[in-house]
Amino acid sequence: MHATDNAGETAIQNDAEGEFDVGDRLRLVRLSHGLSQRALAMKAGVTHSLVSLIEKNKVSPSVASLKKILEAINYPLTDFFALTLPPVDQIFYRADELTPLSKGPLTLLQVGDAKSHSVQIFHEFYEPGADTGETMLAHEAEEGGVVVAGELEVTVGSQTRILKRGDAYLFNSRLPHRYRNVGTERCEVVSAVTPPYL
């Protein structure tokens, strides 16, 4: 990593070997603070597209721009440069490599480590009568899923629908929601949440 002056602005450059990855570091820091790209951009007073392009390594931010983004979450620039990235994440997972988050009437399996990604993917199984609870869930995210087998009653806000195989849902998770298997067969769902619900 080195800095060059371009039109009066100091820019962070990847070295020839590409060892210093600004995008991955920014994404890791953002996720560790539980923020979406849009939320971080709003806090820092920059555009959502700038944060997105930096994380994709499509642009090299000026030191001033990077400092402004990091200051919005009280993250020191020196810590950013010293940050050690985790090893490259696993890409493919066998069924027995999914992480069980819950077992019993409601079995929840997670793909990979959600702390290292901006999306959380689940393979869910609801036995007949299984329920996420009478208290409605709500959190800062968006989620969606597809029913693979059986039936699932999904309540979002004041709306309730029974979904069957092939049916899907997608909504803002800030709305109170609940899932129940009201059928007589085991229900299977593949779903995703972003940012991860940690």
C-alpha cells in the first residue's frame, strides 16, 4: 500500500500484488458495526454508491474520504490499516457443514459464518405446529424466502398468508412478523436476511 497525490487529493492505492484490500476491510468494519452500506453512507454523509464502489474495489478512495467514513463510526484510520482480514471464506458447503442455530420443532441451519458476509442464508425446517413464537419478531433488515415443501403461515404486520411449495415472501424485517407451520407435514424453507441478524 502506498499513497499518491492526484489533483491535490491523496488516494489509497493497492500495491502491485493487491495485498492491501480497502474494499474487504471496509466491508468487514461496516458489518462489525451492524450497518448496511446505505446506513454507513448516511452516517458519513457520503453517497451509498461511493460506499458500494469502495467495497467492490471499483474506486480507490482518497484518504480524506476514507477517514470521513471511518470517523462516522468512531473507527481509527490507523486501526483500519492494521486490520487483518480473515482467511478466504469457504464457498461451497455440504449439507452436514451447515451451522445449526436451533434444533427441535423449528430447525434452523445457517450457511457459513454470517459475521463474514452481508447476507445470512438459512435452511429452515418447521415440524407441524412449530412456531417462531407468539411475540412477533422485528429487526433492522430485509428478508425473504421460498417454501420448498409443506405449508407455512407467514404474518407480516396485519397481513397473514399461508404459503405452499414454490410460494415466496419478501419484506422489510422492521415490520413485526411471525412464522408458523399450520399444516400436517414438515415444512422446508430456504431464506435470506440482510444485513445478518446476529
